[in-house]
Amino acid sequence: MRDRPLLVIAALIAVGTFLVIQANSLPIGSERSMDGLIKTASLSVDEYGIDQSQYEVLDAVVANNETFSDLLTPYNVDYQRIVQLASEGRNIFDVRQLRARRPYRVYTDSAGVARLMVYEKDLTSYVVFDLSENPKIQLENKEVTNVIRDVSGVIDNSLYATLLDQNIHPAVAGRMSEVFAWQIDFYRIQKGDAFRIIFEEQLVGGEMVGVGEILAARFVHMNADYYGFFFHEGDIQEHYDESGKSLRKAFLMAPVDFSRISSGFSSNRFHPVQKRYKAHLGTDYAADRGTPIRATGDGVVIAATYGQYNGNYVKIKHNETYTTQYLHMSKIASGMRPGTRVRQGQTIGYVGATGLATGNHVCYRFWKNGQQVDHRREKMASSGPIPVQYMNDFEILRDTYMVQLATPIVPTPKSRFPMIDAHAAVAAP
């Protein structure tokens, strides 16, 4: 889609920081009814597109151990109809997946018989149960609004905490770690590092339900500037640096997110278990037990087993030059066996302390041409630059975002209040 970058640019110039894009929009003054037809909106039509004036409406929450039948039998629905609906609509929604504490709404006629029921499957979708003579189930998606936000800050403790102080959902920190996973060791973030992020926040009915793309970002780490710009053109959907080089590289900087190095690569380290000095030809990342361990690059599993000293481990051959190994796992991920192809970022196991280990961590080892090396000192090439035919569009997009990213980053006071709702957050000036 060649128009997306240009539309974003035009919108940013027009309105600055905040932009609302309506998804699944309908004609003004209209709503979509449960049968898919468009009808004129009125005050009696609820958020599910159902005309409440025709029914008595009752709202409730699924209780622990309540079944689909338990929800409907109090409203005089024939048991055979309940069974028929559950059976025939199973491929759309399996009623055995009803979850406790999820809201639902029942629409009854004047005789107190339920004619419709709506179950809130999650924050973005709901299930409509038609209880008429020809019962059916429909799965519907709610209208999602994308709001573009601009947030910045100076890190005092962590990226996570700094965002939380500004009532920004911490999921943004996770997305940032994904964007710069090849450039920045997030466990090495220091007090005084700074950031500015332009990102999509997804809302349903004013409530935040997710974080979309990081559209542009600047991260100041150890006095160096790192930039990322999201570019979508045709089949391309990737983040690039300011010169148009892809941020994605052959290997991730670390096999686990938001961890810390508990022991680095060394030719002479004091071993905490064996109580003697010896080479430590790997990097230890301390993390909570069960933390997912990611393959740092595409490759083929050549070992997935247990060793007396290494504990549970996986070894991956990436190409003729590089091989990696991940030690002391609490558990190897399902499907990991010699010959299995894995993708960069795929979970291959979970942090533990099996083998010769004193605490939960993953020892990450890296071979280059058959020799173990310190992966943090290796310079990895980018996966590729932006195609020449798109460079002009990219430069226009980059230059527009650069105006915002260049705004001075100043420390923001910590919030004195609990997390406010997403609607209030985006509505604030």
C-alpha cells in the first residue's frame, strides 16, 4: 500500500501528536445489526447493534463453574435448543470456553423468555447467540480505534517503570525491546538513558486493549542515539534506521528479554560451583525460572538434550559460520529435536538451573568458524537496506518523524496517581 506512509505524514503535519483512525467504520448515524444488515442508529440500539427497546435487558457476569446451560435455563430457554445451539455452532464458538468473570447480556421478551444472548469473549470480540426457532451463533469484532501517541522520558530505574510513571501501558516497553532487539542490550539500560516513542494505542470504547506499531522511536543509550522508523510498502513491513538500513540483523543481542548479565565471557572466571578459576566461554543471563528463551537466529536444531554439566540445553546451527547453544534450561520447548528448523525469536526452552548452576539463568554460547567467541563483540550486518524504489517515500516519512523525535527529552515527574484509564490518558492535553 503506497498510500499509508503518505497518509500518516499528512495526518501528522495536520494534527501533530494525536490522530484517530476508525477501523471497521460504518456510515454516519448507522449501526450494524446482528444479522449483518445496516440499520439507523438510535438511542435504543446498544453497543452490539441490537435494538434494546424490543426486549428486557439483563447484564450479568459468568460465575465460577457456570455452564452455557446454567446461563440460559433461568430464562425459560428449552434445553434441547440449548444443546442444538451448542452443537451446531461449535465451529464458531465452543461454549465450553466460557470463562468466569466475563460479562454477558440476556435479551428477553415480555414473557421472560431469552431471545438473544451476548457474551464478551474478550476486549475486542463478542459472541451473539440467537435463540430463535433457527438458533445460530455469530462471532463479532468490536470497533477498534487507533490513537497515535507521543511519549518521552529519562530513565531513572527502568523503561518499564518510566512508562508506568506516565500512565503508559508497559506493553510499550516490550514492543520497544522488539524494535531494538538487535541494537540494544536492554539489560544494560542505565539511569539517564532517554527515549521518545511515537506509537499506536488501540482502544475499544475508550478502553485500551493493546499496543499497535511503534511508528518511530529514538533511544539514547550510553550517549548514543538509536533511531527506528516503521515503513510499510507492498510486502515490506519493517523498522529501519535513519539511513534506511533494516534494524533486523542475523542475531538478536540476547536470548531472553529484560534480563541481566550475571557473568560475562571470560578466559579466567572463578566458577561458583567448582570453586576454581577456569574459562567461561559464554554469557550468563539471569532471569526468573520459566522465562522463555529465544533462538537468536534462524537455524536448525542439532542437539536438544540433557548433559551432566550443561543441564537441559539446545544447540542450533545457523549456517556454515555460526552456531549457538542455550544451557541450564528448566524445560526444553515442545518440538525441539535434531533437525527441527527454528526462526529467530522462537521460544526453544525456558530459564532454569539444571546441570552445574547455582541459580536460574541461561548460559548463551556463540561459535564463529568453530571457535567460541564473545557475541557482544561481534558486528553483525543488517538484513538489508530499504529497496531503492521506496527510498524517496521512506525519506519523506523519516524526515517528518525526525521533527518530533528531535524535540528535547526532559525528565517527567512521577505520577502521583494509579494508572488512569486509556481514554483519559489520550484525552488529556
